[in-house]
Amino acid sequence: MRKRARISSNLTQAISRDSRNDPEFPSRGSVSTLRLELAGGPMGGDDQFVKAEFDNQWYVRFLGSRVGRQHGNRRRGRPDTQSIEYPLLRVLLHGRCGNVAGHCVARLRRTKVGPQVYVPETGETFAAGGKALFKQSFELRYP
């Protein structure tokens, strides 16, 4: 029996504010983005969920020409109804370099960050992802 293709229709609204002094190598300012995504409902499709994301980057010059950078990312998603499972490609996973849509391409679901699921048939453990994500990083940039 062949499975039917899954259809996802969504609407995304984003608002962003950028006060950096240079878009590529900033030494002061900030970038803030608020993004809301609605799937299903009046747009139809198999997926029914709401997802919100707030991303903030802040730059400050100190200790001569060094630049400090703070980056915070908060995401939250939930199905619109309790009877519908959150879509597999929409779960939130911590990624690293080379990821697409928040998922690590080379090692999809092999990350050890977040909730884990054990599959007894194969003996493998993989990341289940989640409906919420919080990421925070600080760095010091040298010119």
C-alpha cells in the first residue's frame, strides 16, 4: 500500500529591525526578528500548527577593536488540535554548520542534544526533536 503525499499549506509573517553599523562585519547595533507561522486552518492541508520564533543578535565594541556578539534564538511550535501529531519536518532540532530548515543534513537525527527516542528493532537512538527550542551564544571577535 502506497502512502499518500503529505500536503502542508502555511502562511508566515515576519518583522525585523536592523540597527547594525555594517551588515557584514558589525561592531555595534542589533538585529531582532519576530516570525510567526500558521499552517492549516483556512489554508487547508494535512498539517495544523502554529510556530513562533524570536531571534536577536547584539554587537558591542570593547577592549580596543574587539567586538562582542550575543545571539539568542527562541522557538515554540504547537499543533492546532490535540489529535494531530506535530509534523516530523517541523520539529525543532539544534543544528550546526550545514543544516537545512534547522536540521543537520549530514547526520539528520543523530544529534545527542534534546529528547532521544530508542528504536528496539534496530537498536538505534535518535533525536526526536521538540516543540520548543532555546539557543544562546556569546563570542568575541578579533579584527
